[in-house]
Amino acid sequence: MKCEKKVLVGSRGSKLALLQSRLVMDRLRALHPDFEYELVKVTTAGDRDRESPLEKLGGEGVFVKELEEALLAGRIDLAVHSLKDMLTTIPEGLKLAAVPERVDPRDVLVSQYGSLAALPKGAKVGTGSQRRAVQVLAMRPDIEIRGLRGNIDTRLKKALGGEYDGIIMAAAALIRLGLEDRIAEYLPAEEFVPAVGQGALGIETRADDSRIAALAAPLDHEPTHQAVTAERAFLKAMGGGCRAPIAALGTAKDGTLRLFGLVANPDGTRILRAEVESDASSGEQLGHALARKMIEMGAASLVLLSPFDKGGRRGISPD
């Protein structure tokens, strides 16, 4: 029988995921030193196959499914996710217990050249994300997009070793790993809209485990939680199973929540952008309001499934 004072923390086995999970464990130890914390590595489908395009692996949930199964089975007490990997509908029996303060949500260029504008004509840019691809091409139609998978070290070697002229990554990953010096350019968030939840962590627990939820609760950062609630509501409302690039970024400040969104067709020939603003406590309603606004602008014709789909799956290629 598991000791009531031991907390089993589930994590993917990647270098970044383990670092993120250990950061969460360090904070839990500082807050609740009477408990013992053990890190449990869980291999996901996305970790087993690092070469195939994520859509081929099933697209949605490939980095979280096995962790959620371990939670439901009681093999772990909480799971630490990159929030952008989580489905917009949490599986029955689980809940998002806390969202710690977000790290920089922007995308960045890693390249020997100084900026996206400075890349040579016809440059090869690597990304595994359709969302990123269409936004790169909107800025630089001459660029050749190349697929990109693998761990962060592998991606950096491709960017700086000549195989690519540059790659697009999440700033948060490089910041957390202490690799900010590899960043050539931070891409402005309103021009190059990040993935929903990018830069944030999600701490997931069993819905009926009040003990673990209470331990995790102090890690929650309300402005971040408000922002990602709006982003995730927007993504879900736009049709969670579609393959169109959908992105959003919320910012909560002084009681006001601003939400900026993007919807494009899969080939990037049409890109729509819009923003809405409301009280910070109404994140879900604001996400729906942005979806309605973008549907009125014609966004529904850009996605493959009807808006306000009930599937709750992610609507963009995972980053």
C-alpha cells in the first residue's frame, strides 16, 4: 500500500519534461516539506516515435494519453504537462488542478542568421507545426518549409549545423533549458501567434483526489490560468478536431483579459486575425466570443469541421 505521505509525480522522459516536472516538485517540497516526492517517467506515443509526423501518430494527445492513463489507474498522483499538449476536454475522472505562472509564450527563430527577414531567399526553415509554417510563409513566401521532429538537442544541431537555415521553436523550451543564447529572434506574438497554452504548464490530478489537489493548488497562477482558459475555450469552440491552423494568446492584467486569435486554412492562403477583451474572470465566455467573432469573419469556412464541435480535441498540429 502506497504511503499517504508519498506523492508520485508523472512526467514524460524528455530532457525538457523532466526539468519541468522537477521544477514543480521543488516548489511542492518548499510548500509541503512533510511529503515525499517521487518522479515517475511515463513513455508516451510521441516519445516512442520521434521521426513520424505527429498527425500520423494520431495528432491529439500523443504526449499526454499515457500519463492520463497512469493517473486514472493510480500509478501516479499528478501529471506535469506542457499545457499546449493537453486536450481541450479533460478526460472524465481527471481535472486541471493548477497552472503555474507562464514563461515567455512567443515563438523564436534559431538560426545562424540574425532574423527571419535576414534569411537568404529560398532558405530552408524547419518546423513540425502547421501553425508555424503558415505564419512563416505569410512573412516570407519564398521560404521552403521542412518537417522537423526530434528532441531539442537534435533540432538545434539541425538549425546550427547547416541542414536547415533556421528552425522555429517555443521560447519557453529554450529559456527553461538555459539555452536562450541560441535564440536569433523573438517573433512578436501578435504577428506570429503562439499555440494555445504555449509557455504554460498544466498540473493534472484525479478529480476526486482532494488531498493532491490541495497540495497543487498553491502553484496556480491566476492570471495565467485565466488566460489559458480563454485560449482553450476558443480552440475548442472553433472545432477541436479540425486540421486548420488555430492559435491564440490571452493576457490578463489589472482585472482585464485580452484575447488575440488566428485561424488560417491549411495551406495558409487565407489568414484571419481578431481580438476581444473582457473581465479577467470570464475566460471561457471570452474564448467563445472570439470564436463567434472569427466565424462572422469567415473562419468557419477555413476549418474542416463545423464550429463549436463537441469533440474537444486539439485543432492544430502539436508543436
